Amino acid sequence: MLTRHQALAIENAGEDEFEDLRRQAAILRDAFWGVSLTYSRKVFVPLTNMCRDDCGYCTFVQKPGSATARVMTPDEVMAVVQEGERLGCKEVLFSLGEKPELRYQEARDALHRLGHDSMVGYLAEMCQRVLDESTLLPHVNAGTLSDDDVARLKPVSASMGMMLENVSRRLIARGQAHYACPDKVPVQRLRTLERTGRQGAPFTTGILIGIGETWAERVDSLLAINEMHRRYGHIQEVIVQNFRAKPGTAMARHPEPDLDDMVRTLVMARLLLDPSISLQAPPNLQQRFAAYIGAGINDWGGISP
């Protein structure tokens, strides 16, 4: 495994040196994970697309008043689950905006109609229904969590997840990607990693590259994840995800990381992280995603029909 100093040097490593590092990452992957790449047959359930955060790159979130802002009903959730089961899916990924009820009356009203006062409470109910009424396993991506939230969700979910994204506090300043995002304050996200670790909840996390962070901040973010895993052993997978600029967002004109940047980051991640941590990169955000294989990934993540 690399030291921090060695990981920092990969940013500017020459072609021959980097090619040697890339081979080492692939050899390490093969030694620990074998030569088959995995993926999860997954169906996605966006339980709500309302959120109290305003990330500069997000198109998922819709504000109340928008025709597409919603909280899914139990019947809508189970219809998606049943169709996913029919198509051979094995897992349900619940994704949702973070704590919209703390910002919007419309979210509180929707939860009240469903018999809940928090989105986590409603999520736990739907996870239980998935377990009771299907053969699929729930995976929850609910953002930052309290100790009580983790205790509530752990018995009804096979695993949990939340992208750390980055530990840089610079990114929460005005004009940066995480400005006006109380749930993206790094210490809050690190506390969620720690809370799930203390309670022994299998967890997926990762970094988002290209949102204004430095290479050193990427390294430090992965080191923070690795330290949590050394303490608690619960990080089952790390995702390295590349930023994509989207029309209608504050970062619509922000430059995207290129393929070389993504490959260098993957190699660094594979050599920096404990080899027991699965390394994933999403194939849908880069046309030339086959290059990720030689960089040391062993998983493609959730693939939906």
C-alpha cells in the first residue's frame, strides 16, 4: 500500500512510471479479487427527489413547486420492486434527497400523509416491505445519518451507502460545489462513516472527482475512508465517480475530468486503499470505460434493466 507521499506523486508520474503503477494496481486486484469483474443486478427506487442541499452539479433534486418534485407512495415503490424482481434483479437501491422535511413544508406534509415525521422512518418501513414481500435485498443511500438512524435502518437493509465525495472544507465556500449544502460539510459525512462502523453496518462510500478539489484532497479523502475501514472493517466498497457537467446546474460550464485523470485516480485508489475494499467505477459516465479495467477496478456497481 502507498504512503501519502507516494500517492501524491502519482499525479505527475511520467508515462513509464505510471504504466508500472497501473500494472501493479491490476496485479493487486487480481490477487485479491480474481479475474472476474462483478456487478449488481439492481433496481433503483428514488424514494424522494426533494433535498435540503443545493449541490452545484445535481440534476436529481427537484424543489417543491416543480411538477416533478415527489415522494413515492408505497404502491409506487412496490410496483418498481415487483417489476425489478420479475426482470431478475437481486437488490433494491433506495436513493433519496437528504432530509427534505427539515427545509420544506411540502415534504413534511407528504410524510404526514404516509404516517411518518422523517424520511428515514418512511425509508425503514419500505425496506421492511421489500424484505417481507419480495426476494430482493434493500440497499439504502440516505446520506448523513445519526446513531438512531443507523440503528433503525440496519435491521432492514443489507447494506448502506453515502458518497463521502471529498474532505475539503474549501468546497463548502461560496461559489464552490458544496456551498449551501449542510449535509456536505466533511465532518458530518465522516461521522456517518464512523457511526455505521461502530454499529457494524456494511457500507459503500467513495469520492467524486473534478468538482474543484486538488489531487492532494482526493488522496486525503481516500486516506480518511481507509482509516475508517482500519478501525471498523465495514467499508465494503469505494466508488471513484467522475463529475459530469449538466445543463441547468450551477456547474454547467465546469470542466470535466478526462479519461487519464480518472484512470490515474483509480490506480492511486487501488494502491492506497486496503485491498479488501472493492473498487468500483460507474461505466455510464465515460464512453471509454474499458480503460478502467486495467486501472484496478473489480466492480461496475449497480446495473439496472
